[in-house]
Amino acid sequence: DEDGYDLWLRYRPLEQAAQARVQSQARSVVLPGAPSPTSQAALDELHKALTGMLGRAPAPSARISDGALLLATPARLQELGAAASPLRAELSALGNDGYLLRQTRIQNHNVTLIAANTDIGLLYGAYAWLRDANTGAKLEASSAPTLQLRLLNHWDNLDRTVERGYAGQSIWDWWALPDIKDQRYTDYARANASLGINGTVLNNVNSKPEVLTAPFIAKAAAVADVLRPYGIKVYLSARFSTPLELKETSTADPLSPEVRAWWQRKADEIYKSIPDFGGFLVKANSEGQPGPQDYHRTHADGANMLAAALAPHKGIVMWRAFVYAPKGTHLNDDRAKQAYDEFKPLDGQFAANVLVQVKNGAIDFQPREPFHPLFGAMQKTPLMMEFQITKEYLGFSTDMAYLGTLFEETLETDTKTAPQGRTVAQTLSGIAGVANIGSDRNWAGSHFDQANWYAYGRMAWNPQAKARDVAVEWAALTFGPRTVTPVVDMMMMSRETVVNYMTPLGLHHIMGTGHHHGPAPWVDNLERPDWNPVYYHRASRDGIGFDRTAKGSNALEQYAPEIARQFSDPKTTPPQFLLWFHHLPWNYAMPSGRTLWAELLAHYDQGLADAKSLRARWVALKPLIDPRRYSEEEQRLNRQVANATLWRDACVAYFQSVSGLPLPAGVQPPA
Ligand code: GCU
């Protein structure tokens, strides 16, 4: 249990007072009527959890008595004579997925009620009640998600390697499927359902034609069967040229009748095995992937063709806006502009069952990016947010970086677009997180990386959730109540620590070539200019930073006028984005009174100091953490200090070689 396999569903024995409280709410568990697979999953989870927390199994019961934990939908409530209660009205506002938890009286008994309109709502309610029971939080009144699509995206290949995966092999054992369904699939479903995640794309966006052949459809169907009771739909990444590469058509042109008919047949075939198949995720005309532009068609032509094939089955297309084509027009200009330039003119042209999926920032999952200008700009197209839970650019699964703060920062930003300003969260119809899940015993590569999966799921359910509150929950569920405050303090400082030692003040994309781990700001000889770190930091004797104002690439004009105006002046640009938008002289005066050069050095020093502080804080917790998890994290924090040291020394040495400026007094040049 200390190997991390149980994630945040550990259900350890509660302390005495908590036991009494939970016991009084769940003397028996009552689900009137015959259970469905989904409500059975809720019963099973409650049984497992209560047994763990209280040391004995709750009495299963068909009848209501005092202290019962009652799970019921409106129809059942009616049968129980609770029909006229105000609960009905409250429930109707909660939609398909919402639930309410209530201490109430039914049939003259005091009960704890978990009520929802559907069985999946009951399952979500059961997990919510368990969360409250475990953390001692007061019973949540009611909750319903604002986003209907809450997905994970696996970048998992069919050979079980995982693109940007740092937690072992893919959990999907394609070879053994469909006959062998690993217990992990069920535990994966439980963990995701506990957060409200309701969809998963099984395979990498850099997809293969094989995944849409009959044998793989059967394998995906077997996974779908396991996930279905937990309310999780299966989706697949589709390679645009699939029919052509399978030699079943002579082209992949989306307007060719032959191609359209092929996709229609393929959709029909998939739905025969997976009646609730979610749909396709597509990466097209990006990083060498095929797409409609190969045939001089637009993204809308491509997406709509697939959408037409899926529409009769109620499937959707999630078409990615992460485009940066090999022969893009922006090679020597600004890669950050390409997605907006390609997609904004297509706003209004996408079919109703197409969503455009946009990364949180316009470059690529950097430790910090300003929000993507497409949020707010695409007023007629439903958008999905794409966050990366796996930490490709934030130190893999060795460095600690809690991403809740990154998610919160992006979601709560005001896009300043009509009608009265909308936060990024308010521009969304769905959300996707690139999974950090693998077959490592602890699923995520490190214990603290489990928190990023958790935070993603909780914030997908409630995009207004606060990163700190989510961290408090996770820490309590994972490490127990006694270490919450110090653990949460570490989590809350961790991402800024990484920003400081990697890419402070708006620097970006200066990581090592290809693998993206460790510093390489000096690299300038890659085949494409926009792969080179020097393209992004633009440091020279005269200064540093990427000028995205009207004097430079003018990427700023892709934002709402109010933001463009504010960020066009370095004095009114938030310092954390300064070098993202401006090229400034080394002696530029910062608000702190320091020169830009001195400020940059101070940030690198701060990053290293904070990495050391994270380690020291963990060492201080040693008596309170079990030895296994203590040691596994301690080793990582040692690595993180080494990594931060390398980052600081390498970046300071490199930028100094370019600026020609002396190091400030007291700073030793690196050996
Ligand atoms: C990044 C990442 C790739 C990935 C791509 C994508 O560039 O490094 O591995 O394929 O994003 O999101 O499509």
C-alpha cells in the first residue's frame, strides 16, 4: 500500500473520532432496486472503502434504517415517499453527472443521502462522500461539472512505448488484449471515475493506421467494456491518411467520395463493437503528420469529413490546433502565431460535432506560457483545453512540480473578449489532459506526480477549483492528515521553483534538443530554425527576449485589444511574461530596481535555493512519512537539486558569454 498503487484511494483506517463520525453516517449502505453495473461499482467502492477505513464491512441492506447511507435516483426517491421533497427541484438542476449529499430524514429514519439523476451521478456522489469522509471535510451540498467532456489523452503507442511518458510502459497491453483484461484497467477506471473523468483517448496523437483495423478495434472494445460501468468512454487517435496507407483507397483527400465512404464504413464498424465509442482525436498537418492540407483542403474540410462519418452515431471529432507544419510560413517569423493564423479564419466553418483542441499556450507546454490566443478568439467553435499532465518540459517524473497552479493560472485568466470578458475556463466546452500514467507500480513515475493526475481531474470537474484546495485534498488522501500543511506548502512552491531555474521572466523552449530535459540555450544548428533554443531567447550582446510586439512578430495582435495594448509596453507586461513578448537591453530597469541581467541571475539563484528548500522540507518530514515513499521522493529531490544546479550554472554561463557582462559581486563564475 506504500508503493503508491492505490493512489488517492487508499482507505486507511481512520483515527477514532473520524471513525465514529463516518460510522454514524454509514451503519448500512442501501441501494433500493436492482443495481446496474455502474451503481454496483459504487456499492463495491463503498464496501471496499468502509472496510478499510472502519476495519469492518458495512451491513448491506435493502431497507432503510437510522444511519443508513442511501443511494438513490429521483425515481427511487419517489418510491420511498420522498418525491415531493425540495430535493427533486435541486436535483433537476444537476444534470446527468451532478450529485448531492445530504443529511435528511426518509421514512422516519435519519439517513445520509447520495442522490443523483443517473447511476453515474451516484458513482460520482459516492466518491465525493468518500473524499469528505476521509479528509473530514463537511458534507458537500451538491456539485455538477460545467464541462461535459473531461478527457485523458494517452500518447501511448501500440508497442507500449509512451511518447513523453516517464512512468514505464503503456498500461494498455495491446498484445494481450482483447482476451486478457488486466486488473489495472479496472483500477484505472476507479481512479478516473473518482475524479469525474469521463473519456479517454487510448493511443498517441502521432497515430498509426493499424489502430483502426479490426483486431485493434476488438482490443479497444475490450478496454471500453471495462471502463463503461465507470462512465468512461473510449476514443481513438486517428491518422488522417489511414485508408490510403491501408491501401483501401487511392487518396486521403477529404472531399473524395471514396474516402468519405471509407470513413463512414469505418465508423459503422467501430460502433458495432463499441456502441458508445466517443470519437476521434486528430493531429493533422503538424510535425509531419498527414492532413487535409496535403490535398489543398482546410482543417475544416478534414474535420467535417470525419465528423460526418461519426455524426449518425453521436460521435465527436477533437481536431487539434497544435499545428506547426514543416514548410510552415512561420519558420523565420514566429511559430507562436501559426495556430491562430490557420484556425481563426475557419471559425464558423466546423460541423456541430467538431471541437478544436487547443494547448494551453501557443508554443508547447512550457513551464509557463501566456494563454493561447485562440481562447476567446474562436467565438463560433467549441473549444477544448489541452493541458499536459506528463511533465515533458518540467523535469519529467524526477523533478517535483505540482501543476495545479499552472492549470489554475491559465483557467482563471481573463481573455478580455466579448461580451464582458471571459476567463479561459469560460471559453471551454471540454478539457483534455495528456496523461502521465504508465505501468510503473505507482502509475505516475513518482508519488508527487500522482497529484498532477488528481489535480487535472478535479479541475476538469470544476475549472474554478483552487490549486491549493485540491492539493490539500490530495495530500490528506495520500499521506494522511498529519502532514497536509507542509506537504501542500511544498507543492504550492514547486512549479514556480522549476520556472525560476529553467525559464524565468518569460524565457521558453531552451531545453535540451529532442528529449527536453536539462538546459541547452546555446543550440543553434538544428535543421529547422524554430527548433533551436536561440530562436526563442534571441540573446545577443544587445539584449534578450522575443519581440512579439508590432516592432517584432506582432503575435500580440492575436489577443484582444486590451491585452495587446497592455502587453505591448514592457512596463505594463507582467514580469513573468516579459521576455516572451519583449526583446530588452541587458541593463533594462526592472521594477525591483535591478537591471534585467541582475534580475535574471536572481531568478536562477532563487530557483536553485528553492529546489534546496524543497529537499530540506522533505527531510524534515522524514519521521512522519513511511520509509518507502520517503526514500523514493528523497532520491528524486536530490536529483532535482542537481538538475537545478545544472540549469542555473549552464544558463548563467551561456547568457554571460553572450552578454559579455560581469557577474554581479559575490557570484562566482561556474567552474
Ligand atoms: C510536442 C511533443 C511531441 C508531441 C507534440 C504534440 O511537440 O514534444 O512529442 O507529439 O507536442 O503535441 O503533438
